[in-house]
Amino acid sequence: MSAYIVRRLAWLPVILFVVSFSTFTIARFGPGDPVSVAAGQIRDPEVLERIRVERGLDRPIPVQYIKWLTNAVQGDLGESYLQQGFSVSELIFPRMWISAQLGFVALVIVFAIGIPLGLIAARFSGTWIDPMIIGTLLFLQAIPVLVLIPPLIWLFALQLNWLPVGGWDGIFDVWWIGGVIAVPIPDPHLYIPLIAFTLPGFVGVARLVRVSALEVNLSDYVRTARAKGLSEAAVQFRHILPNSLLPLITVVGFALASIIEGALFVETLLGINGIGRFLFEAVTSRDYDVILAATVIFSTVFVVTNLLAELCYGLVDPRVRIGSTRR
Amino acid sequence: MSQNRLLAILLSVLAGLVLVVGGLSAVLLLSGGGGDTTGPDGITTTGSGGNPTQPASGRLRLSGTDPVTLDPHTAGDASSAEYIVEIFSGLVTLTPDLDIVPDLAESFDVSPDGLTYTFVLRENATFHTGRRVTADDIKWSIERAASRELASPTALAYLGDIIGVREHFHGIADGVPGVEVVDERTVRITIDAPKPYFLAKLTYPTAFVVDRQQVESNPRNWTRRPNGTGAFKLAEWRLGERIVLQANAQYVLGAPKLSEVVYLLSGGSALTRFENDELDVAFVSVNDIDRARDPSSTLGPLYTAWPQFTISYIAFNTNVPPFDDVHVRRALGLAIDRARISEITFSNMLTPATGILMPGMPGYQSEDLTLPFDPEAAVAELALSRYVDDMPPIIISEVGAGAEARTDTQAFLEQWRTILGINVEVQQTDFATFLADQDAGRLQAFNAGWIMDYPDPEDILDLKFHSASTLNDVSYSNPEVDALLDRARIERDPAARLSTYQEAERLIVDEAAWLPLYFSLSHVVVQPQVTGWFEPPMVVPRLRFIEVSR
């Protein structure tokens, strides 16, 4: 098993090399460059060329790449053109952290609500309850975030004055009981983005769980469990529930990777200083080093979370043997 | 490990989290649900200074964005300049009325031949740290701004008139002989021709003073807490969150009336936050303009609109068919009804342009120089064109995300099609691609804009229409216009100079190298507690004039 992990992780540098080199090359083949974007309206071609020479952008791509790689290996991911005087790491990590917190809380809620709803739908399959649940969730998924957020802001921020209009101030706020005991509570900035993030997400989890539970329901061991006279609750919770959750593990890996990238629309509409919005701006303005660093970091997260998911799967389901033919 | 046990653990962790989040939400909702979760006196959850969205006396709350850089010598964009002109300063500055007045200098003197400017620094001119600003600081700053290593995009445009700056920038020579230190308080600047607009260029950040000690000790990161000479000090900069400026009581032109300015860099729609009393000033967009203009609405009494020195235009590449033919350009210009289109698509938020120079600019002519909307004249004009029977395909480019074209562009296309029978296509590209195509001269026609950098007609007429200018992106070339511009450049009599520019402007507009579309307005709402707020037509230091009372 550990040999397997080592072998998988040994591939990571190779993957990162391929990802970074292709991103590096593709970005530079795209029309335009950051020098031109950062220049503003005074665009003397002679001066722009001078800047490119000074920044090394006139050198052949492999030479530029090797220089980037040498620095990157030493932890220097370069500098931004749009936010001069700050290293790429300083720009990316704090924003990624904001998006990751938000995404993680959203993920937990999606699972916490999606799983039971999926199980209920499966349990009442064939009745009106099943299509009602799935239909409602599908409807929620169909509301574009762009349409969902403005009424939420209007209602909760402007009319009721309960929540701020946007922004981000961490997951937890502090609530004081009698001015002495501090109790952590969710920060008020959290609610609107969470609603926007989670509502469209329930249906994915619920449907997966529902299908899987229906399948498990037909399996021999569930029939046996029922046959030996176990109560319905015991059948549901001891047999159907755990086994129908198996496919979710693979989903978690992908979901974790994608949530870190944040949601462009949510972050833009609510003015949350996350990685999604930042990266969008970086791409449209050809901020090479930022694009590259983000791609490399996302690739790493993706590879690692998928490896973890695979390992979990192996642990949970003995039929899946990972990395070795003997056990 | 048995699968059930592992799953049970996973599930209970999940359930725990849900209970925590859910339970706490319930607690919050029961507690009256809301943003006001204040701690006991003296304990705040935020860092220094308390909650920036809470109003306080002498504190102004604005929305903003992270500046590209706070280095005055390399900044070329308006949003960086907004901060820079408050934190830094130079020998001269612009007043809100756009007069050029001494700043760090207490006086200046121009030699009779118009080539040499002698500045005497104020005795009390200091950096924020209290260090005196000397003539050496001025010379060092200009040499840094124009240095080869810094490769500033603005250096040549603003300092290139000074003897030796070009050689210094290209690394041919070291040092700028055109800037001489006479004594500790006197600096002499020599330029290559008697250009009356040179002084105006010195009001731009490229000519500002930076602290040599600070820059040299921390060349990469000094802009995070820069030691400037301006009316405000940068007290805090949290990327993407907020920028806090604090008054500099020692500022040579007088201490600010505000104690603190907080720029909030995130948080969603500025107008919504304004209505929620999180901001003191907000811009009004076209979606909200009717509401703001309605005097009976809550926003109505707080709304004002301010003309800007900004023009948007359609540029025709005069090198490329069919725009190498003046009749085609004029025909297209005669066939669009800008006033009506502006009214319908922008709710009159923009003023139809009457020429190239905006109202308020020196040399502005109150008569409308632009081609009038006249369908018959347009058809007649097109008939004169050599392309009348064989019109090449026309593509107009604009920056966009590949969705619908700008609404006004769509209206123009429709008028060109129905009046002239010319089908024009729109091509949308992202900003970087657009700039690359524009710089390479690949665009046939495009939507563009220009923001004045200093209040002199040279900054637009000479830069954009002289055949030898590198910023002439429509390849416009007219020997008569060139001759006028050359003359105006060194004309020392102000009235004669402006009338020369007016003549050039008339020719340029008449030949329709650009179709001037609109002059911009800045539409803002300001909280009643704020006094003295104004939107200058271009970036000038202004925060020290503003007051907040609560």
C-alpha cells in the first residue's frame, strides 16, 4: 500500500512538469501580453519593447520556462503584472484560502442535506415523494446563480437589514454571552454565498445517493437482512445507508478540487475576494505567472485529493484492492 | 477496519459539522439574527481601528480597487493614480480647477527662451518620515523614473522632453544632464524645445518624488508602505480588502480636513453598500440612473453628475480600405444619430461629443464641430467615394466577452445598414487580444476612448493625430494638421497657441479620422454628512478638501 502511494506521488512532479510547461507555452502563444495590458493608454511600441526586454519576455520560450522553473523549484512563483510589488504566492494563497473555506462549508452542507434527501427519495421510490424531492432539487439547480443572488441581497440585506451586502470576514464571528463567554457563530457574510453555492448542488448528491440506494436495496444482503426480521430502521441505517454512500467518495475528490477554484459568479456578485474572480482577471489580462502558479497549485490539489479518495475507497470497500495483488 | 465502522466515523464527523453549523445558525437567528454581533467594550474582532464600514467622524468610506502599483514612476492607469496623487507629490500640482500651482516647490521661474525651468523647493517640504526634500531627491527621482532598469511605460511620455532622458532610458548614457542640482533647495530642468505644456506634464506621477533611502533599501516591496510627500500617508493595505489613508498634518499645501480615508476593495455593488450605509460615496450605473435622478427617491437629493475629460470614439484605420477614403469615413459619421442613441441606450448618462476637446479643456470650442446626423448628406457623401460600388467588408472591433455588441454599436450598425446600405460586422475580443491587434495596426475600425492626462490640447491632438506620433493608432496623416500641431507645440503666446489647436481640431473632426461619440460624466451619490465632495474632470489630489461630519 505505501509503495503504491509512493509510486503515485512520484508521478506528481512529472504531471506538474507537463501541466506547467504546456500552460506556460499556451499562455505565451495567446494574443497579447501583460506588458501591453499593464501599459494603459500611453502605448509607445518602442517603450513596450524596452519593457519586454527588461522583463525577459523577448527570450525564447524554453529559456523563459527554464528560468521560471528554476525559481519555482526554490519557491518563487514569480511576480504579477497587475499587482506589482507582490509575489504571486502572496496574491494567490490568501484568496485561495477564502475560496477554500467557503467551498468546504458549502460542500459539507451539500452532503449533509443532499444525502438524507437522496435516501428519503429512494425509500419512497414509487410514491409522489420521490419525484417531488428530486423535482424540487432539479428546479433549484436550474436557477442560475446570477438570478439567485440579487433577490437574496435585496431581501436579506436591503429590506430586512439582517446581512451585509457582500464581502467576506471569515467563517466564524464571535457571539458574547453576558459579555464573558465567547461562542463562535457563523459570520453574517457567510449566508448569502452559502445559499448561492449550495442550492444548485443538492440535486447532484441526492440523485447519486438515490440511485445507489435503490441498487443496494435490491441486493441479496438487504433481502437477507429483511428476511431475518430486522426492523426497517436497522435495514436502512445499518445496511442501505453505508453501502449507498460508497460512490460519493469518488465524487468528494473531484468536488474538493473544483470548489477551491471558487465560483466566479458568486465571488464577483458578492465582492468576495476569492481566487475565482482573481484568476478570471488574471487570464483576461495575460498575467502569466499568476495563471501558471494557479494551474500548478490546482493540479497538485487535484492529484492529491484523488489519490486520497482512491485510498479511502480501498479502505472502505475491501473488494477494491489498491496497489497490490496480495493482501 | 470494518467498512461500517469507518463509515460511521465519517458520517458522525459530517453530522457533527452539520450540527455545529446548523445549531449555531439557529442560535444566531434566535439572537435577533444579524450583522450586529458586537463584543464587550474594548474588544473588537477586527484589527486596528475597528470596523471600517462603521461611520466615524472624520473618516471617509469609499469603494476602490487594488492599485496596479503605488510606484508613481511606473503607474499608467487612472485607478493607481487616484491613490498615488494623495500619497505622493511633485514640484507642481493641479488644483481642483486644474490650475498648475507650486507644490514641493515654493516658486518656479521659466527662462526667456522657454527652455530652462528653475524650481526653488519649500523649506518645509518633507517626506512623511519628516526628512527634508532636497534638490538631490528631485534629481534622483527623475533619473530613477527614466532609468533603463525600471523600464517605466510612462517615462518617455512625461519626461522625454528633458535633455538626456531618452539616452538615459535606452541605456546609451548614464544620468540625466537636463536636471541639475544648483544648491540644496534649487533644481534646474532644461528641455529640448520651448514647450509650454511641459509644466503640465510635471503634475503627473512620473515626475513625483520618492524616498531614495526607502527605495534603495527595499527595491521590490517599498510600495507597500511608501514614504511619500503627499497629503495622506498609507496606513494600511490589505490586498483585496482595504486601503487606509491617514492625514499628513505636515503637508506643505495644508493639512487635510479628514483624519482618515478608508477604501473598501471588496463587498459587492457599491450602490447597494451605499444604501446600506457602508459607503459615503458611490458611482451610479446605467441600471440605477433613473432612480438616482428621481428627486423624490431617497437617492435623488444625494445625486450629482460631473463632466469628465474623457472621450469615446470610433477609430478608423486610415491605412486600410475603405477608410483610406475620407468620404467613407464622413458618410459613416453623417449617418449616425448619436444624440438619440445616447438618450436611448445610455439614458443620457453620456454627453454627445461636440468635437475632440471636452468642455472645460483649454481650447474647447462651444460650437458643435462634429458631423451632424444627416441621412441625405451621408448618402451623397458615400456617392463621392471610390468604394461606392465595391465596398470592402468592414469589421468594427471592440472589447467584450463574445456576447452581444455594445448597444450603441448595434444601433450604429442598424443606421449604417438602413441609410447607407453598408453591412458592418462586429468582432469582440478580450482586452489583451484587442490591445495586441490595435498595437499591430491590424484593426480596421474600433471602439476606443481617451482620458486626458494633463489639461493641455497637446495631450490629445498632438499625441493622437500627428503623423509622427507613436500613439496615432489610426495612422492619420495630414501635412496641414502636422504643420499646425508643430507650430502649436512651441507657440509661446497662449491665445495664439489655443487657436492653432482649434484649427487643427476642426480639420481632424471634419476629416473624420475619429468619429467622436461621447464625453463622459461621473455620476455619483454622496451621503449628506460629506461636504465638499467633487469629481474633478481628471485625476487630481482632492481628498484634503473633503469634510465628513457626523
